[in-house]
Amino acid sequence: MIQTDTSPKPRRNVELVLIVLALAVGVGASALVSINSDVGLDRDFWFQSSLLAVAAFAFHMVLRLRAKYADPVILPIVVALNGLGLALIHRMDGPGDDTGNNQLRWTLIAMAVSIAVIWFLKDHRILRRFTYISLAVSAFLLLLPLIPGISAGEILGARVWIRVGPMTFQPGEIAKITLAIFFAGYLSSNRDLILLAGRKIGPMQFPRFKDLGPMITAWLVSIGVLVFQRDLGSSILFFGLFIVMIYVATSRISWVVIGLLLILGGGFIASQIFSHVAFRIDSWINAFTPEVFGRSPGGSGQIVEGLFGMADGGLVGTGLGQGRPDLVPFANSDMIVALIGEELGLIGLFAVVMLYLLLFTRGFRAALGTRDAFGKLLACGLSFAIALQCFVVIGGVTRLIPLTGLTTPFLAAGGSSLLANWIIVGLLLMISNTARGPVDTTPMVGKPPASSSTPGTRKPATGQTPSAPTEAVKQQ
Amino acid sequence: MNDISELTITALRFGFLLLLWVLIFSIVTTMRRDLQIGRKAVTGAPTAREVRKHPELAASPPPAIQHARTLVVTEGPLKGTTVPLAASPILLGRAQEATLVLEDDYASGRHARLFPQGSRWFIEDLGSTNGTYLADQQLTRALPVELGVPVRIGKTVIELRP
């Protein structure tokens, strides 16, 4: 609401300097891994490093062309995290393993998709038109792994993968973006109804069921499907996203209280019904009991080996390529945080946590700065999704909360997670572009303003075409 | 690898940790400038140092603010209706759940939203078909409504009065 009189600065040169530093982190990690293994700085190393650098600079050039005022910090942080992840995954590759190269391929695909999103979408407010389509797409994506034929079946106790040609893909990762778009679109236009209309019972005001219907549908779809898919981590992520976005939209603390109670109640019920949830909780509380440690399905060996690894790393770590993370199952995906703790030590792990924290604050900064309610909610939801994922993973690995199968954003091996998180970065960059750029006076619903020569306003920075709206506004 | 000494590897190990934190400190330094923009934007007032250098920047004391207390319909089917303004937002439109139900064929169900922020009231169009006009300018985003400035919704015109 408050007009800034400071002129907006693109700050792309600062971004370029930071990207060079971020690449130094990623390439430096790769170099250390190569030096400490037997191969040395071979052709693979130079090939991977130069590809990552080319992709990062290409992304930077696209921002110069299409999103001049985007946040200069987001891209360097993500490049650093992704580069570090590539090095660590490459480090875990045994002879004949191709996970590192696969991750590099997915990184390039994900960056290309993210660039395409920025290039073709131009303005995040267009997504508001797809509010209900996003809900349908989310439901479809979440149901995909249950359909026989394309389902990749049950892998590691969860049915969340589909088979696309030779690769497996986790559609739930993309669903978190479409769900965030739906929540943002629905809440930005119905916020007042949820807030104002409704019965008051005691000190609390309950919204009418009619106004909450679509929200409850969205929640039931995500939770219901995830119960059938047995994916605990994602259901926590979706539910957290739901609670946070409704809290941000209505600023009622009662939503958070209700949400936390529902999580605790739901967790208790799930631990009584589902054996895999019960195993998770047991191996969290009684991790060091020998029978729990050695239990074949659902034992705590993974967590405990990770903790031992981190203890071995101590303050400064054993050095990249010099620890024994091969003792930990899934050290390159679920337990990559334990690998960082072991080889880079507490100092290195805190640096990584700090990078996530900075990324999260930049997402919220974009939300605070942008002028439309939809963009605010979307930026909040997307950056919160990344933050919650970090909390669930790092909390699980350090035995603060039960370990659940979520991926560490940008670090862990896994193409679908990488793709989804790079798309989130693209959207955050686009929102920050409108937040930091000159005041954009184009209407939210795509209608050209009555008089284009409004005094005191500047032309929008993004070259939004003044074409007629593609979607008519519904008369209610 | 035997051609690289133990010492070099240790130096590289610590060098990498240093590099990680150099990156973080550069990022934080970059962000500092942003926080300053935020501060200026919020107050919008010149600092004491700037006023000392350029006395003309010193703002004259702001005129006494008159708070809006009522909303008056000045034109349209509901002409003469007044609505007292409290601290909660007001929904304008034809829908039954609106705070002020407009019996106006040119208004949308949920047409516009009038909400208080600080000491002022803002109007925001909720994606209506025929648009909301603040002093003959079609709204494209939320704008503050000053006292006595007409807001047109369909054939209805409302005003804020002290």
C-alpha cells in the first residue's frame, strides 16, 4: 500500500558476482571429491562443472532479459545448493553407478523448464485464472501412481512413483505447486467470505461450510490419496501448506491451533492403524535399542548410522570424500544431510541450513513486496513448502521428529523433486520481479485500464501485452 | 592420490568451509541494501541528517486527519443509505452475504471490498464485471479512499464521510 519513491534497481550484476561464488562452491565441492577419490580431476569433472556453469549463466541471462528486477540472491543460493548436491551424489556413486550423471541431467532439465516458465508465463498473476484447473490437476497428479499400468508399483513401501519410459517420476512433487496455486487463487478471492460470513460460537468464528467446501475437498484429496499411497512425508507437507496458507490469508491463529491438533490426532490414529507409521515412531523414540536397531523392516539403523556419521564429522567434518557415508542407507537421497554433517561437519551443515533460511526469507520478502493478494499467498506458500521440507528432513535425520520420506530440496538425488523445486524458484523469481520492479498498474483480472495515461504511474516493466482477456469475467 | 600432500588436502578442506561462509556473508551483505530500502519506504520521511543538509525537505506538520466514520450512498437505488464504519472490512455487491447489499443490476455479486489500513480506508475491486471507479479512474489495484471522493459501482455512488 505504501508507495516507494526509491527507484527500483535491477541488481543483475550483483547476482552475476554471487553466481560466480556459488559456482565456486559447487565446483569446489566436486573438485575436492575428485581429488580425494582415485580418479583426480578427470574429464567427467570438467564436463559436469562446465555444464552446470553454462546452465547457471544461461539462467542469469534469461533473468536479464525477462525478469530484470527479480531478486538477485535467490538464483545464487539455489545454484550453490544444487552444485553441492551434485558433488555429494557424485561422491556416493560406486563403480558403475550413474546417479550423479542422472542428477546432472535432471538439473539441466529442471533449469530449462524453470527458464521456460519465466520466459513464457511472464507474469505470475496469469496463474490465478487456473485456480480450479490447478485443483483438478493436483487431484489427477496425486491419483496417477494408483492407476495400474503407469504406476511404478510399491517402491520402498510407498506407491508414489509412476513410470515414464525408462525413468520413474513422483507426480506428488508437482502437485505441491498446483495445490499452492489453487490455495492462493481460492483464498485471495474468498478471504473475506471466510473471515466475515459465518456463525460465531463462543470466542471463535466458524466460516460457513459453503465457503470452505473447495478447501476441504483439496485437503481430503491430498490426505486421502496419501493415506492410500502410504507417503507420510508428503501428507505432512500438503497439510502444512494448507494450514499456513489459510493462516496467512485470514490471520487467525485458531487455524494454526486446529492444524497442530489435527496433525497430532492424525499422527496418533495413523500410528495405531498403519504399521509403517508405527515403525517410524518406534524407531524414533527407541532408536538405540538393539532390537529396534536391527529390525529388518522399519528399523532405526538408518537414523543411528546417520547420527554416528555426524558425530564422526564433529565440528569441521572429515573432509569431502573422506568419511564413511556408505555405511548409511540412502546417503545420497534421504540421508544426504547426514552425509553433509559427516564430511563438512557442523560448520558446513549450518552453512547449508543458513542457505535454506536465506532462500526462505527471500521468498517471504517477495511475498511482502508484491502488491497482489494472489502473488503474496503464492510466494508465502511456495517458500513455506521448501522450509517445511527442510524442517521435516533435517529434523528427521537429527532425530528431532520421526524420519519421513521427504527430499531435501535441491540437494537430494531425485529428478521430480529437483524439477518441482526449480519451478518453485522460477515462480518466486517472477513474483519478486513484480515486487521489486516499478509499480505495475495492469489490472489483476487482465482487463485493460479505462485510461492508460494515469498520471503518476509508470509503465509495467514486464512487457505485458495489452491484448483482450482470454477469459471473460463471470457475472455472479 | 599420492601427488597431493596431506597438508594441501587439509588446507583445501578448510578453504571450502570458508568459501561456503564467504558466499553466505556476501549474500547477507547484498540483502542489507534491501532492508534499507524497506526502511525508507515505510517511513518515507527524510532522515535527520538529510533535513540538516537540505532544510526544504523538512515536512510541514501533517494536517489534522479526519477519520471516516460513515459510508453514504449518494446515487443509485439505495440513495441515502448510510453505513457506520467499524474496524472490519466491508464487502460491497449484490450477493446476500455482502455487508452492503447493492440492489443494482450493474453490480457484480461480490463487487468490491472496502477495508481499513492504518487510519485510512482502501477500496479494492474483486474482479467485478463492470469495474469500480474511484473519482472516474477505474481501479486496477487497492487504492486509498479520501473523504468525499465518489466511488462508483455500477449505478451506485458511495462516499466516505467523517
